[in-house]
Amino acid sequence: MKTEKTKFRVIKLKKVSSTNDYCKARHLPDKTVVVAKMQTGGKGTKGRSFASDKGGIYLSLVRTASAPSQLFSILKDSCVAVCRTVQFFGCEPVIRWSNDVLVGGKKISGTLIENVILPDGSCRSVVGIGLNVCNKLPEELNDIATTLSAEAKDKVRYKKVLKVLLSCLEKEYSCDDYRSYINWFGQSVCLKRGEESLQAVALDVDENGMLICRINGEVQKISSAEVSLRLL
């Protein structure tokens, strides 16, 4: 295990089951980052697995919030930080609500946030970020996922990408920054709730991270905890 000082306390590991699980098991303090070169049990949203071979960036950031209403702000800052990192290397990222980042229509990064509400009403969040850099993707993901090395205009190096990402994660971003990476407002999208799918027109994302959309002529607000979104 290697540690180094930045604005965050950074712990670097060679291999771990899950950086999120590592943080939760040790109750690490605010502004601690755990980075692993490989995960053997990487997790995505809604219980999905996340391919985590060597060459990708797999990290978890411990954040605290004074109230649950601030949780979207943590997600927003994390997603925009990933987008800024991807842009730094010459790619054009798009956020697929609420926390996936795509390049060329393929997923390049995902974020998994696990929250605990504490007795005093504050929240402790573990923000897990997986960013495909130069890792080999499983063959079955070739049509839906990509890496920064495959998409960038210039050669990318793992250490440089990690340095840029950590720098971006130190900043705070606005909702307008988050919205600026969404290019599908006004378009039809598919919302999935379990086995149920319905078509909607995406209109906006509000300050709490709710998707504002039109379903059968009625404007509704949808939570990402209720449904997942697929771009059409």
C-alpha cells in the first residue's frame, strides 16, 4: 500500500475487491481517495458488475454532506470532474443521466455512490469512479464501451490521467456545468423500471438531479433511484 499527499489523502493499492468496499470497511475520513490498479469485484449501479482490468482508473472518494439534499451535488461534481478529464485528452464527453459518461455513444466511465445517513442527519458518501484508460475491455462490451486510449487524439498515460482526474475532483461545479455535458434534451429517451420500459421526451435536469421529462403529454420529474435511462 502506498500513500501520498494532495488536497486529498490518497491511498494507492495494487489490487482490491472493490475500492468502495475498502473505504466502507475502514470508515475512512472525509477527502480520502483510494485508488486500485485492479478490482476483482468491481460494482456498477443497480448491482451490475464493472469490468476492472489493469489499465483503468478505479477509485473511491469519501465525501461528507450536512444533509441528504446535498447528495446530488456530490454526484454532479464527480461526473463533471470525469468529463473535464476526458475533455483534457481531446474527447467530447456526454453525460447519460445520471452518472454515466459516454464518448462517441459508448460508455467510458461510470460512477457508483453509496450513501449512509448518520444519526445527526448528515451523510457519508463513498463515490466510486471507474474510468477506462488503456484497459482491455471484455469482447462482449466492444459495442457499448470504450477507453480513453482508443478515443483520445494523442497518446494517454495512466499516471497523467489520474493526476488530471484528482485535480478535477478537487473542484466544485454548478448544475449548468453538469447540464453542459448533456446534448439530448428535447429528444426521446427510454426509461426502464425493472422489466417495464416507456418512452419519454427529456426536457431538463433540476437542481436536485431529477430528470424533467414529458411522458404521454404530461411533464413529470423522475428520480434515478426509480428508473434507468437509455438514449435512443
